[in-house]
Amino acid sequence: MRSIEMKRFIQNILVGFIAVSMAIVPAVAQDAATGADSIGDSSVDSEVVDAGNGHESEAGDFNPKDIIFEHLGDGYGWEVPFNHHKRMPLPIIVWGSDGLHIFSSSRVAHGDVYRDGNVEFMIAEDGDYKGKLVEVNSDGTVSRPWDFSITKNVLAVFFTVILVLLCVLPLGSWYRSKGYVAARGFKGTLEALYEFIYVSLIKATLKEQARRFAPYLLTVFMFIFVSNLMGLVVIFPGGANLTGNIAVTLVLALITFFITNLFGTKHYWKEILWPDVPLWLKFPLPIMPVIEIFGMFTKPAALTVRLFANMMGGHIIVISLTLIIFIFAKMGIAAMSGATVVSMIFQIFMLLIDVLVSFIQAYVFTMLSTIFISLAQEHEHEHEEHKEVPVTK
Amino acid sequence: MELFKPDFGLVFWMFVAFAILFLLLWKKGWPAIMDMIDKRADLIDKGVEYAQQAKDQLDKAQESAEQIIADARRSQADILREAAHMKDQIVEQARQEARDAAQKEIESARVAIAQERKEAEKNFRDQVSSFALDIASKVTRSQLLADAAQTKLVNNLLDEIEKTN
């Protein structure tokens, strides 16, 4: 009985969705067609390409690559929901050739040059610093100042931090005041998540060292998980491609790297510098130590790239699916309508998978960090146990 | 490519924000939650252990109660048997005593009877001899003068009679 009702419900939604998209898309396309020679250009302009970042695509030049990378990248300003013509200005903080400058990003929008004191700033339209704030020197060349601006991604970091705090602190204070009374509702749900990570991942791997490293590992997990999910929300305050940005993953991986090595045991360092291998592998030529030291640095590199690449990949797929509509738009209304329906179905599918991926990538990053830290926590006796295994086999 | 060049500003802010987040959660968030997760797991483990122990104890108590009841039954049977035995003994003893007393009575009666009889016999003999004397004297008074020798003769004859009896 229930499954039939569910089926009918889903059918209704699908039919409604298809009907609405059929109705809207040709209207948009016609509107665009009357406004410009190229359907692609104006509809893309109004839907996807933002107009506020100082560069607009040339008429008739529909470039999906630029659109994709602009959405993946950072920016001085955050798109107003459902309106890509306007951007919320964000503070720009730079240390130029003559000191600190703080001004709103609206001053340099649309390619404007802003003069603050004796120095001129603008957002580079091409060259090495394309899309970044540059200082215009007196001889017309540009140079990049120290840029501490609160960009879209920086603001997204702040939002993520606040959300993580809101997820964790209430539960902490609940347990400080209520003792053994189990938390219910949202707090209880989150506790199940923390318990899953803490008990079955951190405690299972680090054993009695778990309490020492768990605060960091749990924080990393929550930060990545929340920012992954926020990245899937398409409008402000979501939509920033935070974990798909190499700077963010690099910082997290470096913290794991430093924790691994600063808290490493004597045994860990001995294994790197003087490993338990035949002498010729380490004495005149330190082959093994070199490999081990190289391995120290490949771990954070792997952490950085895998999270960054995975999350960026998910975003690229969803944006590409959106762009399919505008690519097909050049072929007429029928092709565009069909492409819209297909693209929407695939986008919903991809976004649902991305929700799963958000959790999996956060979990994997935490798991790898836990394993790297636990490898540096080995003691002599544990190693002897490992040595005995091949002997008995 | 721009995407692969980490931006200095973002690295800086990311580090600062993450450090603040970590410090806050390290001091205020995670310890309470981890404590509670650990403690609750402990509590549940202990509760299970306690329940197991309680069940074991209950089983043991039931067993010992059954043991006690069985013991009581056995000793009850013992006591009953003992009592029956004692009753028999007492009755037997009483009977024995009664029998002994009766025996004694009979014995003394027999002695008394024997004595009576002897006396009676003696009396009888004396009477018979006196009767005989009377008779003989009456007989011989008329016939015989000397009587001493004749009395002796008669006594001898009477002894003989007794012997034949």
C-alpha cells in the first residue's frame, strides 16, 4: 500500500518537474533569441557567467572552460542568490608597496582601477595574475601585493567554522550539564556521527593514544564534512568550492604532516633514518633512508591532492551538466528542451552522489590522517611482533 | 593553472580559522563528548557484566535453595524413621519389662506354692500319723499293751507309703 503511494508521489513530482522545465526553457530561449543573435551568449550571461568580476565573455564566444574554472575558483565578492549580475562586495585587505590598504571589492569591480593614497589597484584581466588583485606600478606594469582579502573562499571558511562550532559546542555543553542523559534530535544525530568516527575509526586505530589525537581528527572530519556539504548548496552562504581548493586541503594536510612528525616516537625516526634492512641498503649509499624521507612528504601530498581533486571533480561534473543545456541551445528549442530534462535528471543524480561523496571524502581524509599518525606512534615491542609474523609463516 | 597554485591569503586565513576552530573545540567541545562516549560505553559494559553476575548469583541461589530443601526432606525422613524406631524400641522394652515382672511374680508364686504344699504335706503327714496313732492306739488299746514299739513300726510303714507316692 505504502509503496504504491510513494510511487505515485514520485511520479507526480517527475511529471511536474518535466512539465515545468518544458515550459520554462523555451521561454528563456526565445527571450534570449530576441535579445541577441546568439542564444548561447545571452542566456549564458544571464544564468551562469557572472558579470561582476571584471570580465565578461565576448558576444558569441561561449567558452565552457572559462565558466567552469570561474565557478571553481575564488573571487572578490559573492554572487547574490539567483542573480549573477550582482555581487556582494567583500573587504579587500592588501599590504601594498606603501603599507596596508583596506577597501571594498566594489571599488575594483567591472575592471575599475581604484586609487588608494598613492597606489592604484585593479583586478587583473589576463596575464599571470588573472582574476587576482594587483597593484599598478607607475611604469604600467603590475605586481601582486600581499593579499589578505576576505575573498569568497575565506568567508566560506568562516561560515564553515561557525557551523562546525554550532554542531559541536551545544552537544559538549549538554553533556557537561546533563551527565548521562542522552541527547536527542539533531544533537543526538550528530553524536552518532561523532561516535562512529571516534570509536570505530580513531579508537580502533590509535588504541590508547586515541584521546591525544582525537580532538584534531574529529575537528578535521567535521570541517571537511561541513564544507563539502556547504559546497553543494548552490546559493549564498553555500556554493564556494572550498575543499576543491588546493590551499584549503594543503593547510589541512600540512597540519596532519606536522602532527605526525612532531609527535613521532623515537622508533618512528629510527625506522626512517636507520631502517631495519640489510646494511648495504643504507650504508655507503643511504637508499632506504632517502626513500623513507621521500615517503614522509608524499603522504601530505597525497592527502592534499586526493581531497582537492575529488571535490573539484564533483563540482566540474555538475557544472558541465548544466552547461550542456547551453551548448544544445544553439541547436534549437527542441534539442534544448530535451537536453534540459536529461541534464536536470543527471544533475540531481550527481548531487545526490556528491552528498555521499562529501561524507566519504571527509571520512577518507580523517582515516588517512589517523593512519599516518598511528604509524608514527609505533613502539619497539609492536615492531617485534611484526617481525615474528614472517618467521612463523 | 590557477587552480593548482595555493593562494597565500586563503592559506593564511584557512590556517588562522582552523586553528581557532581547533582550539575552541579542543577546550570546550570534544573532551566532554569523548568522555561521555567512553563513560557510557563503560557503563553499558559494566551493566551487562553486572546483569550477568546477578543472573549467575540467582542461578546459584536457586540451586542452593533446592539443595537446602532436599536436605530438609532427607533429614525429615531420617527423623521420622528414627522416631518410628524409637517407638518400637520403647514398646519392646515395656513389653520386656512386663514380661520380666510377670515371670518374677510367677516364680515367687511357684515358690510360695511349693512351700505351702510342703507344709500341707507335713501337716497332712502329722495328722495322718496322729490319726493312725489314734486308730492304732484305739485298735491296740484293746489288743496290745506295749505301744512304743508299735508306733515306731507304724511310722516306718508311713515313710514307705510317702516314698511310693
